[in-house]
Amino acid sequence: MTTATMMDRATAKWDEIKPIVFALAIGLVAGPLISNWAGWQVTSGSAQKQLHAGLVDLEAKYCEIAARADVSEPGKLDWNARSELAKKWSVMPGSKEASYDVTSACASKLAS
């Protein structure tokens, strides 16, 4: 086997697989860009925001139920009284103080 023959075979093999290699490289670059543009990816930041919003809503519902059991018509209270009622009931079991987001959401729910 001569060097020229080996080089010819290597060149022929490269010419055969070159389109596959280029397609793979383009797919590795374009794939994540297209899937992100289409909304198929969830970044960790947006997942944390969604989780936080869900937890705040859940805790605000718990606060609303407890506050409505304490005061029959909290919608008739003024803003300060509703806020204090929300602060009282938005402290979740196991925590020492209420989250501002939960208190605010609870007060909004009590207003309606």
C-alpha cells in the first residue's frame, strides 16, 4: 500500500462523510437556538419565578381562607384593617414572619 493510495482513500472517505459532519455541526448550533425561540426550553430563572408565583398563590389562598374564618366579611374592612388581617394569617406554619408577597396577595384576595 502506497502513501498516495492511503491518502486517496482517506480523501474519498472524508468526501463521503463531510455532509454528515457539517449537518451535525449545524444541528448542534441551530437546534438549541430554534428550540429556545419556539419556547420548548425552560430556563432555571423562569422556572424559579413560576414556582415562586405558585407558592405565593397557594399560601395566599390559605391565608384568605383562615382570615375569612376569623372575620366574616373582610371586604368591608378598610385597607389598613385588611392588611393587618392578612399579616396575621399569612405567617405560614414553621416560619416566623410573613412574606411580603403572600401578605400582599392575601390582602388583595380579601378585598374582593
